[in-house]
Amino acid sequence: MIDVKNLEKTWRRGRTRVGLLPTSFTVPDGQVVGILGDNGAGKTTLLRAMAGLLPPKSGIALFDGKPAAKQYERISYITGEGSYYPNLTVGEYGAFLEDLHSAFDPKRYRDFLEFFRLPADVRIARLSTGQKARVELAAGFAKRADYYLMDEPFLGKDVFTRKDFIKLMSAVLHGEETILITTHYLDDVEHFLDRAIVLHQGRIADDFLMEELQASGRTLVERMAETCGWDPQRYLQFGEEEG
């Protein structure tokens, strides 16, 4: 179980605090949770603070009662920005991770490379942005973890690759893994999620199960628009404001 207690990481921007304001929630084992929201809502800050990559101002995130630093082998952090070493080849990066992580599965890594058509003998620095993102996904899921923290994992991927990867995740996961994922591709993940936590201006503005949303007949985009105060007709005021 994940237990986030009053986790906070903020910065001063003028007179305003930005980032993640004190946030608390729990996630039971096996749940797939979308951490959603508009730009600057605090999504990436939340995941990085949970993973121990950003020291929080206050609060704590616990994984089965322990912080990430004491559960390193059970947690896989996947980011669209990439955590690879660009001077290594794709194959060398896999060998490095195999030596570094006891839970790393080299066969699964090779299977992902084959699925994504990634050549093992090419240096990562020479890959396209989309190919680098695929390397990050392959490496992250080759680590057989209990917890996956995924920050914009579909960054740089075309619509077909995104859909294929979600199908692939559904196929290789056992249902016992707990996943937190931030993404702006709501249509792609809507049927993959069990739950959505919506951040707005650094706070949790909504938290609901997807089965509740489906029963209401609304889409994820519609509910988020209401939560974040987005007015789809606001553009009509543009001419009036100019006038």
C-alpha cells in the first residue's frame, strides 16, 4: 500500500507558492491510478517527491510502511525525460541495469526492445526523441517491481505506439503491481485506469474511481474540465477582449 501523508514541496514565485501543497492519499495494492491535472498542477513534483528524487518540505510517502529509499528494489521510476546514459548503446544500458538491479529481467528488456524495434548496438544519444522514450519504458518495465511511478511515459510517442504500449502493459503485468501514472493523453489511458486523482494548483481537487465516472456517463476530459475550471467557450470572448 502507498500512504502519502501531508507531502509538500513548494517554491516561491513572487508572492505565490507553487509546486505541491500538503497532500495526503492512500493507494491499495494493485490499483492503477492516474495523477492528472493541468500544467503546473504539481504532478511531476508529487511523483519525484514520492520517489525520493526531490526532498520534500514536509510530509512523507510510504510504500508498505517504508520510504522509497528503503524500498529501492521494489520501485521503478519511469520518466519521459529519460534516466538513461546517452553514451551507452541500448544493449550496454541493459547490461548495466542488470548489474545494478537484482530485480532487472534482461529477457523482458530484450522483448521490449524487439517490440519497439530498437537496435541494441546503437548509442542512445543517436536515437530520436521517441526512441529514447521507448528505451526508458523498456528499462523501467524490465525491472520487475511492485510499484511503478510513471511520469509522462508517453512523451514523444505517436498514437499507435501509445496504444500498443498500454496493451503491452496490460499483457505483462500480473494485476498485483501498483501503478501511478501522469499523462496528458487522457483518451489513451481512460480505460486502463482504476482511479483518477486530479491535482489543481498544487492540491488534490478530485479523487474518484473510474467505474463511478463510467456510471455517470461522463468522460474523463469532461470531469477534469469541470474540476480545473476550464471553459470550452472561453475562446468566444477573445474578440470582445480585443475590442
